[in-house]
Amino acid sequence: MNPAFTEKLLTWNSTLNERKMPWKGEKDPYKIWLSEIILQQTRVDQGLAYYERFIESFPTIIDLANAPDEKVFKLWEGLGYYSRCKNLIETARTIVFDLNSIFPNTYESILQLKGIGPYTASAIASFAFNLPYAVVDGNVNRVLARYFGITTPIDSTPGKKLFSDLATALIDRELPAEYNQAIMDFGATICKPQIPLCEHCVQQPDCVAFELGRVNDLPIKEKTITKKERWFNYFVVVVDDKLYIRKRTGKDIWQNLHEFILEETTAFVPTYSELAFFKSIGAAHPYHILSVSKPFRQILSHQHINGQFITIKLDSPIKNMVDYQLIDRTQLTDLAFPGIINKFLESSRL
């Protein structure tokens, strides 16, 4: 299937590709897997520092498997999509304790690991074990959609199969790792989402989108994301230099991260209304408002979180605070929090 595309791509990769990343050329499946998990839903420039910190803290998968959950989550703090971190821990322990620390070496066995889908399995299989499995990510979809002039939406069921089949047909079966890295780098540096470098593109003479003047129209998505607005009203309750904290355990955002006493509302409410909620849980306790924060905002992929923090001082603990525990202020730096709470902590004097 179009050997000219593959040949030009590999030539570009060996002569003109200057994109450097610490995991390029890596053959250790642990490091490849770690980099791929970090880069899911994360920009390379942001993920790079996290990758380096993880490798420094956990040089081997054995180190990661034996690490306390809290230490791993604290290191992950700020990356978002915390289910990735939970799966990272679980998979590391599966490999170390169930598979004798031997990373699976076939596509099918890699795919069975928690948190690993077809893309990540293909990346590990090709980069670590030189197996001919094509990676299909946003960069790859964009390059193929433009080069072949494909108008089938990339997020549709037919589109996913079409792009997967096409990527598989184009891969160099002798050099799968080089090919996969090349097409991802090509999409990131030449065939970019905005302002692609068509004038410097080795594929330009045969690119259908360029010929038809449709480079900026492709690829096509059929679905649009409707973002939900949520309002989190946090009560930072101080008792004898201790604060109430709980770990989020429900099937919602920020699972396994910590937070202060929370009241979620459907819209912004003024402070006096929020205090009605606090009185309902604080019962007859006298309280003193130390501060009311400015509004904070955290943007997630499918929702926007609006937050405000009311810091309150009590003379004695609140009874029957299910799920919450009093911790010393000094422990705050050891716990992993959502970004919106970290923004508040950075701006406050707690």
C-alpha cells in the first residue's frame, strides 16, 4: 500500500527529523510503557518533566511496584486523569508479583494489562520488541487523513477501522519502531494541527488535501464535547492547627486524591448560603471565619470545575465526620490534591 509514502517518511526520519525526546530509541518496555501512559491526554512538553521524575524515583518496575500508593499519586499530581496513575500502580504490581517481573512480550499479552489499549500495546510491541504493530494516535490520523484526503470522521466506528487498517498496511514490517516514531514525529512537527509546514513537507507532491486546498479541513470529527459546569464549595476547617481532609473514593473525577470538606452545588452560591451547609454539619460549634477565597477554576476535558474556599476556625472537633480525618498542616505537602486545591494552597497561608 503506497510504498512511496513509507519510503519518504523513513528517509525524512533519518535525514531531517530533529525531534528529541528521552525515550526515543528506548528498548526497555518499562520505560516505554511509562512514557506512553504519561503522554496519554498530556502534551509532550508537560509530560517530559514527569517522566524524568518518575524514572529518577522509580528506576525499575520493581521500584514502582513496591512504592506506597500515596508517593506515586503525589508524583503524578498535576497530570490529571488519575485513573491512569491507579492503573499504572496496579499493572506494575501485576508484572512484578504475578509475572516474576518479566514484561509481556507479545501484543496480545501486553493488551491484557490494566490501562493498556490498542495504541499503547502497539507502541510497546513495536518499540520494545520490534513487532509490526502500527500506532494510531491523533498525529497519525491527521497525517493519513490529509495525505489520502479521507473525509470519514476519525472518531466514528467506520473511521477508526479505516485508519487502523490503513496504518497497518503502511507500516514497514522490517522497521516498525522507526516507522511508528517517524509518523508520530512527522505529525507533531510538519503535519501540525495548526499552520502545518506544507512548504517543507516531503509528502506534499502526493498529498490529496494539499492538492484540493483542504489541509485545514482534515481530519474530520463527528462528535463535539459538551462541557459540564460544576461548583465546588470547600470548607477549610482548622481545629488546633489540624485540618479536615478526606480521600475521594467514588467513581468521579480525582479518585484517590484528597480534598477539604465539600459541598457541591448546581450554581454559584453566595457565602451566607454556603455557611448554612457548614452549620448543618458543624451543629452547635462556635466558629470564626478566617477568610473567603477568590473563585478558582480548573478546566478538565469534559467539565469545568469552579471552586471557592472558606477557611473556618473551630475550638473543638466536629462529631460524626464520616470519611474525613484531622491531619496536621505539615502533612499537606505529602498528600496529592486536585489542581484547583493546589492553586488555593499556593495562594493561601495554610
